[in-house]
Amino acid sequence: MKKPTASATENTPASELIDARIADLGDWRGTTLSTLRALIKEAEPNVVEEWKWMGTPVWSHAGIICTGESYKSVVKLTFLKGASLKDPSKLFNASLDGNARRAIDIHEGEQIDANAFKALIREAVDLNESSAKAKAKAKPKQTEQ
């Protein structure tokens, strides 16, 4: 896929850029990314779609939930705080050695457990929200002088 220039993406809503990425892929990767995107939106209706790092779809709610990258042989969802999430269904299968991130690699023909994936999204949102509340409490109040 030919990546749009920075100036071309500045005023384009992220949702449109993600739509274009899915359409440009035009194969199983686009279908997979579209399916995962729909599951993310089902799990968290208030999710914010962003377009970062010169062409990476990002889903956020009180912080980044995950990114969605597509490569030649894999669609990768990277959870920035994945190491802090419970994963009883063992969806995480990549980037398992880091202290923070965890990823899910999906290859052609593979399916993801939709219910387990949505539970993981909800858990990531809950973690982001609790982290945001903790930061707000820790921030000292400024007094007027």
C-alpha cells in the first residue's frame, strides 16, 4: 500500500484512513483487520480511532488500547499494556518477552475467539481508566497565589 503523505492525512479523519487501509489491503489482511476493528467497537463503543506513526491504526480509550498493523503474512494487534492484562484464553502469541507490550499475530486462515478478544479489549479499557484515575489522584492540586 502506498502510504499517504503527512499533509494528506492531517485533515482526514482517522476512521477514513483506516477504511482506506482496509480497502487498500484488498485481501485476507483487510478482512481480518476489518473484523478485529468491528470487535473492538463492539467491546468498547466509545473507542477513539487514531492514525499515528505515519500510518498505524490505533484504538484508544483513556489511553491506547492497541495498534493494528498489517504485514505480508500477519495482522498484528499490539496491546501497549498487554503484560498487565490477564489472558486466560492465551490470545497473546507474540512479543511475550517484553515488560509492557503483548501482541496477537493472526495469519491467513486463522480465526480469533471473538468473545475472548472482546473481553481482552474491555480489560485493557478498564486498566487504562484505572491508570488515568490514579494519575489524576496523584497530581498535586495547584493553589492560587
